[in-house]
Amino acid sequence: MSITAKDVAELRARTGAGMMDCKRALEEAGGDLPRAIELLRAKGIAKAEKRSGRTTSQGLVAGLVGPEGSRGAMLQLTCETDFVARTEDFGRAADEMAALLLERMPAGLEAFLALPLGTGTVADRVKELSGKTGEGVSLPHAVTFDAGAGGVVGLYLHHNRLAGGMVELSAPGDAARRPETRELARELALHVVSAVPLAVRGEDIPAEVLERERRIAEEQVAGEGKPENIRPKIVEGKLRKFVAEQSLLEQPWVKDEKKPVKQLVQDTGHAIGAELTVTRFVRIRVGEVG
């Protein structure tokens, strides 16, 4: 099949590999981008797939946590240029939408876009911004967490508002109202933005992701010429390393790499006399897809 320059550019953006390596990988994969990424990684040309390709998308991440600390909301409002993203009107609109998102806690993005805002809906407000700025404006992500009385939500927005993270903790009894628990939730949200985990725990990583990593590891080991009788052990070792690197609780805490995140959670729980559990997290970055 014909491999286009656009295909090669997309693969380069997602792997950092050279142009000719990308072209050969796409040809070998029959134009299948995910398979081409696997081939490049198996050959050691690309260490890991980036979460998204390079993009010209600009915008802001907005979010806030309710005063009770158990509810949080975060969204991404995008445009075409940084100039527009940094205007007062654009920032005010993003914050206004985030406040509405927290207040109404809609069930999904479509429900949020249909909510009343001003003289129209949220979707109408997005269109209005597009008309005023002369740029394409969209709202691709809107997420809410409600931990209830026995939980805490922590939020972190990067200083440039290009990325944000939100974490939910289960905190029984009075622990949900302790300042130490709220601070832990915020610290974990900061960690999520910085370390980009795939899941809270290893068992939460999707099976298709693990299967992909297994294929890559098997091809790497075969390419290294390892004896067949020891290949399975090497592959399992690579998989265990991948799971540890991608699991929030197993990652080294970004503020103290000698301490895994799970130890930070345990230490805080011991300090306040409660068993704290990370239940879920979300990370949004401007320009990233999915």
C-alpha cells in the first residue's frame, strides 16, 4: 500500500524515531500505525509510544474542587493559537464552564454541552467563542468526580494551565475531613500530571495494553538472540517492569524518588489513623487526544 508523508510524520511524532525508520516500519506493518509503533519499539528504535502526536492545538485546562472536598470537576477548552488561549475572555469562559460543571455534575460530555449557560447552552457558548476569536474552539473533555461522604478529591492545575490532574481517595470516617487527606489528594494529582501513569494498580491496566507489551518484549528478546529456554522469564521480567512503571501506586513519588507512591499513601494513613485508598484518577493535557 502507499505510505504517505502524513503517515510518516504521525509515526515520527508518536515515537521520535527517524523518518526512514518510520517509513520502513509502516511498510512492514502494511500501513497499520499501532503495529508500526510496536515494530519500532521491538527494534529498540522507539522506547515508548507518546500519549499523543505533536499538535498545534492550544487552550486551557480549568477545574476546581467543591468546598466540602468530596467533589471535583475538570475540563479542557481548546483553540488554535496561544494568543487566544491567553486572553482574559477565553480564560474567564473556561473557568465559568468549570464552575458550572462542578455545580451540575452532568453524566458525561454530551450532557454537559447541553446544559443552560447564559442565553443558550454550553455548546452555544463554545460556538460564540469561536465566532468572537475567529478560531476553531472546542471542549473535548469534561470530567467530574464525586467521592461522597467517605472520600476526598484532589486537583492540581499546572502553572501554565496546559495540564491538570484529579485524584479520588477513599477516606473512612473523619479522615475525609482531615487537611492531611486533602493535601495527599492534591499531591497525588500533581504526581499524575508529572508521571503520567496508566492505571492506579497493575491489575487495572487494560489487557490489550499488556498483550501489546508482551508482543513487543517477545520480539525484542528474539531479536537479541537469547536462548529459547530462558526467553519466557525475560519476557515476564520486562512485563513486570512495565506494569510497575505504569502503575500509580508503584511509581516513585515525584517529590522523593526513593519512596513509592503507595508508601506515601500508607504513611499519611498511619499519621491520621485511617486506611486511605486511591480509587481513580484522570489527567488532561491540552493538545492530547484521549
